[in-house]
Amino acid sequence: MAEEPARVITLVVVDDHPVVRDGLRGMFDSDPGFRVLGEASNGVEGVDLVARLDPDVVLMDLRMPGGGGVAAIAELTGRGARSKVLVLTTYDTDSDTLPAIEAGATGYLLKDAPRDELFNAVRAAADGRPVLSPAVASRLISRVRTPAAQGSESLSGREREVLELVAKGTSNRAIAAELFISEATVKTHLTHIFAKLGAKDRAAAVAIGYDRGILG
């Protein structure tokens, strides 16, 4: 039986700097696992391009003249776009990165991330798995922390292991294989982790984990 062809992840790059766009295109086009479908210089153009090209992942800068990244992410989320948005920015201040979370971004990286980290983040984003660089995660806490998180119970050893794997962008199936447990058990652990940390989703749990010293 013939092997299925390897999946090719399609991308759209949204950044106002041509040099950055050229560099990202060259980097991803050099790997057969990725294909850049198009580029946009601001968020408004990016939204239109995503609507036409339907990429798996959008690499989105935040500060751009003519239309910023946060507004574009919110627009794509509002339209129910299939594409996952991975923020790739130079800025890690609260005013830049935190609104992107609320708008619906899947991942958050800084532009100095190594090539392999960026590639892995795009793969994770394409699968809908959150990816947070530690530098960005530390900025998320003031918005995602809840009163429940302040007085939450401590995580068990197994729950810590699950959270560490989630922070690496590992899927539930891969976590189950890594820890030799069922996917149903992984989901149960995640439910307990979210409750103990007062987190609404995987990205928030990872962010709180970094803030509380559970991770990293």
C-alpha cells in the first residue's frame, strides 16, 4: 500500500517590513513541509488574504501601520476563520501581547526565536495546540489569573508532567503515549489542572504555570 504524502502546512505572512516577510518566506520555502501562500503588509490586507487563500497558519505581527495585528486576529476570530494565528512580534509588553490572547491567537513567539522553535510552533499551531514562549507567557498572567488561581490547590506530580507536555505543544494523544495512559485520563488530568489553576484553556494554564514557577 502506498504511503500517504506528508502533510504540507500552508501559511500567510502578515508583517509591515518587506525584509522580514522575505526572510520568513525564504526560511519556510526551504522546508518541503511548509508552503507560503501569500504575504500582507498590514492587518486589513492580511484578513482579506486569509479569506481568499485559507492557510493553515497565519504568522501575524502586532504593530503595523494601516491595520494592527490584534484587530486582524479579532476579525478572523469573528468570521470563524479556520486558520490559526501565531503571533510573531518584537514586542512583549502587556499592551501588545495580552490583547492578542483575548482576540483569539493560538501561539505567541518573539522574532528572535530560533528557526526550529518557530517551525515547531507553526506545526503546533496548525494542530490547534497553544505555544507560548516563556518571555511572552510571563506577560499573560495579569489578564488570565483569576481569584480561583490565587488559592488553588497544588498540582500532583502527574498533573505537573501533563502540564509540562502541554507547554511544549504536545497533543493529548502524544501525552497519552508519552506517559503510558489513555487519552481519557489525559483529559481528566487537564480538567483538574484547569480547575486548580483557575484557567479557562490550555494557553492560560501554561501561562499561569510559568508565573507560579510550576514550569520553567
